[in-house]
Amino acid sequence: MDLDNLLLELKIISNLKEYDKLDITPESSLRIDSPHFLQFITRTYTSNSRDKTIDYLNELIEKIFKITDELLEKEMEKKKPISTLHVSDNKTNGLYLNKNMELTKIQFKDDIISIFQNINQHLMTSIGGLQNLKITYLNDVSTTSKLDMLIVKIQNRINKIKDMMTLKS
């Protein structure tokens, strides 16, 4: 799946309303399943379950995180600092040691900034849809807890991206 398709999936999630559910189509994409009289029967017939939805959402977020990590790594490789802190280390916040061994924030090109801003925007708006999905499954502590954990992961990534980015002057 390319980035545009992943962002489209986030856009679908952001449009979830209270009591809507997510269907995973045979083509492995998302569709909103608004409440209707035979919803239980159709969801059982198509094998759409809460657990399947949560697994799909986790995979989707992990794919997006992988893309953001790869973009960041490519950008850091271009900078070629003497010593680079690992991208996967949550404590780096986009900092690296420059030639003078001073801690410096990474300066991104405008095109990379727009990609990260686009990803960040879609991640932020998807949280509202996930909150609505939590309301749908309010009586299922396991599902709401998994959704809470997913929301925290997304919020952490949003904060990480914000901390890493500075505009090139």
C-alpha cells in the first residue's frame, strides 16, 4: 500500500460517527458500516469482527509509522553528521550531533515538511473517529482499551513528528 492509500484509510476512520463500525472489504480496505437492522447478520456473514478491525487498525498505523521512519532516515542520511543518534530512540526528537559535536535539530526541505504535515494532519483527524469507535464499543472494555492504546501511539507519533520538524530558513 502506498502512502496515499494509507492516508485515505485514515480519512475514512476520521469520518466515523458514534455507533458506526468499520468493515474490512475483501480488497483489504476500510468502509464505514453505519448502524442498520441486519448489521449483526451482515457482519457475521462477512467475518467482520472487533478483533479483526483492531488488528487492521494496528497494521495500518504500523505501516504509516514505518513510512515516517523511512522518510526521516533518508533525510538524516543526506545530512551525514559525524555521529547520528538513532531515529528509533524516542528521546532523540530529531536531534543529532553536528560536526562541532553540538546537538542540532534536523533541518528539513519543504517537500519533506509537507509530507510530514500531511501525515500528521491525517493522524490527528483519525483520533476523532477512533474516539467515536470507542463509543460504539463502550461496553467492551477489551476493545476500548485496545483503541485507547492505539490512540496513545498515534498521539505519541504526532508529538514526535512535531518535535522533529523545523522549517529551513
